[in-house]
Amino acid sequence: MIEFERVGVRYHDAPTPVLREVSFVVDEGEFALVAGRTGAGKSTLLGAVNGHVPQFTGGTLVGHVRIAGRDTRDHAPRELAHLVGRVGQNPLEGFVTDTVERELAYGMEQLGTAPRRMRTRVEETLDLLGIADLRDRPLLTLSGGQQQRVAIGAVLAAGARVLVLDEPTSALDPTSAEEVLAALLRLVHDLGTTVLIAEHRLERVAEYADRLVLLTGDGGVRNGAPATLLAGMEIAPPVVQLGAALGWRPLPVSVRQARRLAPGLRARLAGADPDQHPVPEEPAASLPGTSDGLLARRIEVDYGTVLAVRGVDVELPAGRVTVLLGRNGSGKSSLLWALSGAGRIDGGEFRVGDTDLTRAGVTEVRDHVRMVPQNAADLLYLDTVAAECATADRAAAQRPGTCRAILDALAAGIPGGRNPRDLSEGQKLALVLAIQLTGNPRVVLLDEPTRGLDYLAKESLRRTVRGLAAAGSAVCLATHDVEFAAQVADRAVVMASGEVIAVGSSREVLASSAIFSPQVARVLAPAEWLTVGQVVRALKAIGG
């Protein structure tokens, strides 16, 4: 169904090709996972499937990409629209109507589908994806998972036999992500739809994949079974890392497979105490910080039609990392924005140390609290990295070079003359975090900081966050990434419907959760282990 034959892509002014001599085949009805480091070329590869690369992006493509035998050199993207449907990270950006039913019909209208046939396809798609009850709902009122399923339905109703998805679960909570993946698997198994999906969170997808297309970072790809290619790879999900560390064969790619291999490991760990092998490790070097935490009481955020935060009490202790968990729409972002001084706050009070900030203006709050939003690039507006750093130094009344020094500690080697919009997601995050840390805040808030980051970039972020805590800052991050939460957090707070429903140590909250537990916890349940590193340290300590 999808054939790449010696494909190469080079963008104008780029020193090297993004893709080089890439050849692989994805058969009809396969679920193929595209993986690789940030910047390895995943989006370029996906864009080449329907001719978007290079016809809309520019650059030069050599070789051949064929979809159901049609060469993208000979067919414009619009001529392949009935075969290939693409769904991005943020479905709202691709919606062109206002309700679910209209969105499902829009693509067929553009293709000239007969009205009677259009109605039939809409009804079939609603039932197939389990969204019939959403027919008349405004798209803006849907959850993230519902929006993704509508976006998939829109291209499916138009007749797409190939679905191309770019990180479709990156902004979703675990339950919503499972709903989207279940819908995709039903299309694969029941309709023979071919799915090509790029994801950084391999722990969510690897077990479902028939094929892994692994971008090596030098323009090439490796193509084969997920268990084979992930063995020994730095980007492997935790369950694969655990199996590799213990020499399990065959190497598991799912929790179910790992649990079948784990009885002996559970027995060896039976006498060990997870608290004696804590997850967070103190870093060798620390970043600027202070020693006052944040205390909030009865916080409310009311948007008129929605009471997003309902009288929440929360404490962010100095020197600790607190992770904020909850499904999409639970109030996490609203709470963080309220505590940052830049969002609504309609009730309650909060203070940092002895400073009451309840009625303070945003400028005064920023002297104590800094926030990195979900899309870090929203805070970047100048033409060069150097200009962003210099402006941060002046705004914080710091010596010239302060922001640049912090940036180098977070991500060394970013050229000062580079346009911030040309940076990778990890580099953008590092730059925005450096800008915020230049003000030496007491409290640092991060909203979904791991979106778009691969495992190695997340490890760098983990060290940064732990460094802030070691230096005395109170750090709080809202995330759907339970694996990152397990790696970085001291404490966990779970929200639902605008309320706090659970508070405790990361081990207590994560290991006991049916939704937010990481892979290692699920493999070793009922014991409360969270990460591969924690297990390996325990085995070494007991001589295993």
C-alpha cells in the first residue's frame, strides 16, 4: 500500500539531506509505527506519503513514493486525498466547520460525493468510531480524544485507505489515548485500513505495531519487527528496557508480555523496599533557585459556563517536584495559569513564602513564579536566540550573559544567531525555560513540558527539573506523560472535574492508580516499583 523506493529529501539551504536512500514497504492493513530522535525526519517522512513533501514544503525529493501504485511524482496531493488522510497533533487546527456531523461531511463535499452516499458514510463513520452521540456537538466542546476521533473520521469518511498520523496522542491523557488507539486498531483489523503513525511515547503504541520504521538520525531508516529493532535502543519504552536489562527473551513490548516473564523478578524483589531505592536522584550540579514554596487555598477559576477549578487546596514545597495529573479538562492548566498570575483566579488565596500574591498583578507574581506553557514557542517572538536571551537579561535586571549561561547548562551548543522558530521542540523548551529561570523564580510551573520530546530529550529535562529542586525551587509540572512523572516526581496530585482527588508521594499515587501507573508498576504489581533504574539499583543492592 505504501512504498518508498530509495527516497531522499533535502530542504533548501540544508547542509545534509533529511532522508537518504530510504526504502521500505507497508502492506495493506498494517499498523506501522514511525520512531526516531527529535529532528530525525519523522514529519518529513509522513509528509512525503501524500506528496505534501516537497510540493508544499519545498525542497527536493529523489526516488519514488507510491501509494496503492500511484507515484506521488505524477499525482498532486489533492489527487491522493481520496486515498490518504492525514491527522496532526492538534485536530482543532485542521477543522473547518463547527459541528461533528458537518466536519465528517466536509471532505466528501470537496470530493463531489453524491448526497445520498455522503449521508451513508457519515452514519457508518459515526458508528465505527463510537461517536454517534456527538453528532450535533460543537467541535470546541469536545475532549481531546473526541476531537482526534472526529479528525480520523473526517478523513475516513472521505474514503481514505491510508491514515497518516503525527503524534496523535501527545496531548491526550492515558484514557483518551487508549480510545484513539482502539479506534485505529478497529480500522486496521475490521476494514484493512493502513495506518502509519509517528509517536515519541512508544510505550503507548509499540505493542500494537506490526512494523517499526526507525529513523536512524543520519537520513536512513531501519525497518522490521518492533521487538527486534528496539532491543538496545536508547529510545526504547520502559518495558523493553526492563526486559533488556534482565535478559528476557523474547524481548517484551507490552505489559502483558512482560508480566508473563516477571514471576521470578517479583519473587527476587519481594523483600526489598522501594523507598530504599528512590526514583529521583540528586544531580551533580544545580541551577539557580531559592527556598520558599507555594501554598494555595480554596482556589477557584470560573469561565462562566464552566467552573474549571473548584476550591482547590494545593501545596508546592520548596526543593520538591510535584506532578499534576488528571484527564483532559480536569482543570490542571487552569490551576497553573491562576498560580502564575497570568490566568483567571475567581476565588481563594495563594502565597509564596511570606508573600501574599492573591491580589498581586502579573508583574509582581512573575518576581516569584514563572511558567512555561504547553506550547513553549508562544513565548518566543524575536528573530534570534541571542536577542531572546539579551531581552530576558534586561527584563530580569540581570547581568548580560545570565540567560545564555543558563541555556548552555540546559542545552549547550544552540547558535545565538539561530531563529528560535527553527529550533527543535527540545531546544525551544530549553530556551523558554532559560528565559523564565533568568528571573530566579522561587516557583517554576511547567504545563505538558514533554510534548514533542523523545526519550533522550526527556532525560535532559528530568535532570534540569531535579536540578531546580536541588537548588531549593518548588517545581510543579502538569503532564499526561506518566513515565516521565515516575522518573521525576517526589509528589503527585491528581485532579478530576476541577477538584483534587488524590495527594501523596509519587510512589503512593502512581503505583496504586489504574490509569496513571507507569509500565514498570504494572509489570511488578502489587509491589510499588516505578522505574527500570529503581529496579536495577534494588537488584544490585540485594545481589540479584
